[in-house]
Amino acid sequence: MLETQKWIADWLMCSEEELPPENTPLREIEGWDSLRHLGLVLGLERELNEKLSAERIRGIVTLGDVAGILREKFADA
């Protein structure tokens, strides 16, 4: 869990204490737009060292969705 929170906080450029709740829709994060979403997807693919399917990308709607993808990766580590 800590690895996941750290990755998201680093990506959002905030502290782990400032992270919004996991049920927060990405579109509600200040400054969120399609370019930032694309950057998130590319960052996840780089972290996972694999391409995400179009279906998986469409499913990234909340911070919890991002956390779930990362938890799978860190659980495998």
C-alpha cells in the first residue's frame, strides 16, 4: 500500500498526506485534462513495463483504479 501511495503522490506532485481519497474521480483533481490522463497512462506503462489494453485504460476513472493497477504490480514484486 505504501508503495502505491508513494507512486501516486509522486506522480501528482504532492505528499502522501495530501492525497485525495481513492474514490476521487480523476477529472475532479485540479488541473486534470486529457493530456494529464495520457501522461498517467504512459507513467503506469513505464512503471509496469507493459502496455495497458484500451479496455484497461478506459477503466482508469478514479485514484482507486490507478491504485489497483499499481497494487497488482507491487504485489508481484
